[in-house]
Amino acid sequence: MENQETPKPSFATTIKALLHGWKPQDLRDAPSSQALQLMANHTKDKLHEQALGENETYDEGFKKGSTDSLTGLPLRHIFERDLAEKIKNGLSLKLVIVDIDYLAFWNLSRFGGHAGGDNIIKQTVAILKATGAQAYRLGGEEFGLIFKEGQASSKMEEAARQVKEIEVEDTNIRPGIAFGIATLQEAEEIVNQLSEQGPSEEQKITALKQVLHLLADYRCLANKITARLLLLASLPEEEQPDFFAAATKGLEGLDYKQLRNLPAEAREQKAKEMVREHFEEILAKETDPLRRQVLNKIIAELNSQTETQN
């Protein structure tokens, strides 16, 4: 969903849950890396005694706090840790942020209740894993993929096509995904432009992670809004008022109705122009230099897309 993100649980919270109420003071607000180190300082026997029970190993218990129970994917804090490690080790990578359009979950009673929505998620995850990337569940309908090398764009286009083919019983609504891709190389270029003095290794890793996230997130958002505008412009609103109420959420100020009388090619171009203007409004309100730099890059890309079509 636009501008919504499932709150990121602290690693300390994960540990507390794992240990069934064990609440050491030194873990309460510790960053993930510190929490991992502090946790490692405790013996496996102590953890086993306090939380895991006779028939469960330390690794099995830890995994419960690190993987999503529905999909089996690693969770956000593992994603953040792995991404930082890959950046630190100088590995070439591509980050992809994927969002299942929440319209796929609209009126879940038509999809067999929450079980139907869970089925959409599990089938989508199977498709994402088939790309060969390391996949993570970041929260709700949001996923992160880390590609080592290769054609991330073509693989994601194919994944998006396959998701659209997922059949949902008793409805003609098809799931869809939006995605955004960012490379470590372009993130480094932005960070280096903004760094007047050489940052420490830790500061640079943090900045690179943030830029990678922003680039992928904004591109995903741009693609999602464009697809949503084109969908709304193609459907008769009077026949599905409840659907349109859900579909227009987060699109305030973007008038999809002006797209309806345009031919297909002109409609897509106009939709991208509307998305570019939307990002220009975001930029006008943004004060953070790093975010402004990323937004300028996204707007330039949207400009280039519309000029190419002209």
C-alpha cells in the first residue's frame, strides 16, 4: 500500500519473543548487530534451559524469530543484516523491492477469506524465489529480493507476468505486483556526490543501504501508481463503486478520469506524466539532501520515459 509500511520490529523484540519473556536490560534498545553479539555471548545451554524446551535446538528456536511462518522467507531484520554484509564485502548486487497490489486482497470474502489471500502470497513467493534471487518478506505484501548478478529486470518482468496468471476462484480480479530495481553502483554514485569528506565505513554502509532502499522503493511506487491509474481508466466506475473506493486510496490529487478518452499509447504517456508531477510535489516538500538527490534521479527517469514516447 502506498505510504504504509508494517512497523519494523526491533531485533530485541524478536529475541524477547524467542526467549518467552526473557527481558535482559542490555538488549532492550540494542541495534541489530549489537543484539546479535550480546545474544551470542550467552551459551546455548542457557538459552535452551530458559526457552526452547527439551526437543528443540537453539538454531530451530532462533529460526522461528527470523523467518515468516506463512512463506518461510527471512524477515526484515535478516534482510537488513544480509544487505549490509554484502555491501561491506564489496559484492555487486541489485536490490528489488516488490509489492503485491493490495487490490488483490480487496473483498477477501470473494477469495475464500484470509486463506485465499494467504494462497496469493504463497504462490507469488514461489514465483519470486524462482528468479534465483534471495527473497525476504519485509512486511505485509512487501518483499525484498537481492540479486547477485544477472538480468534482474527481465526476470522480474517474467515474474510479474506469471503473477498475473494466478487464478483466484470466483473473481475476475487478478493479482499484480509492482517492483523497483536499484543497483549498488548507482547508490555509490549518489553517496559519493553528497559526501564532501570521506565517511567512515559504517556511515557509508548505512548511507548505501538507505539509497538502495529509496531508489527501489520510489521506482516501485512509480510503477504501482502508473498501473493503478491505467487500471482505473479502463474500468466502468458506476458498476463497481466499492472497488473504486478501494482502488483510489492513496491516489488523492491524481485524476485518472482524464485518461479515459485517450488512445492506449497516449493514455500510458499521460499516466507517467501524472506520476512525474506527483513525485515533483513530493520533492518540493522534501528537505533531506539524500532523499532529494534520489527523487531528482527518479523524476529525471520519468521525464526520459515520456520524452522517449514523444
